[in-house]
Amino acid sequence: MTRTDSLGQTYSLTGFQSYCSVNNNNLAAGNAVVSDAPVLTTPSAITTVTLTLTAAAFSAAYTPTPLAAGERLFTYTSLQRSAGRAFEHDLRLLAVSAAAAASPANIYAAYVARFGVPVVGNRIFITLHRYSLGFLSGPLATSQVVA
């Protein structure tokens, strides 16, 4: 398994790092830990996302929908930030959808429970990944100011 660091340099994961990567994703998705290495597959990324973000609602409509059987949507979000901020590095796993979930993903209750009610005028960053067999797709990242 190869990864790319923040400077654009690629590196290969050791066997233990690969084992941890796959099984951490499996545990987050609610699946069993695997002891045998799965075939390396990279799910295709989420193609589009449209956010609905107010002080009373937070959802993400995405495509493709519904996801394929066994696939889940991993949603990472940030804390509330200043509206003038353009980049966020502190994204945290907020929600994992059910297998083969359909759009939109309603994440308001999970966001409020973890970070509090969205405040009008603050920016929230969100990244979506598709999960399949222990592997995550590339990210689809966006942000929006709370209306």
C-alpha cells in the first residue's frame, strides 16, 4: 500500500501499518477485524456533494446514490471556524452510514452531540469517503458557512 505525504512524496506502508489501516476502517464501519490481508482495492470517490447547513439542519446530498452493497459513507467534519478560513486540517470522523445508504446523509444530530449547535456565520469543513472492504476512497472535501 502506498500513500502520499503532505509534501507530495510517496511511501509504502509496512505490513503492520497496512493491517492497522484496514482494521481501523473495519472497526469504524462496525465490521469484524480481518487477520488475512484483503485484496487491495480502492473504492471510487464520491463525485458530488451538496450541503444543507443551517442552525437547525445539516445534511449532505451526494452521488452516486445509493452506494453499492457493502459500501458505507465515512463523514469527517471540523469544528466551527471563522467564515474567512479557507483550509482546515483538523477533521474528525463524525458518522459512518449504513451499508448501501442512499443520499442525503443527515448528520445534524451527530454534529450537535459532538460539536454543539452550528452558529450562523461560522464555517464548517466536511470530507466524504466511500468505504469498501477495509479501504477508503480519496476524499471529496468542501466547506460551507452556516446560514
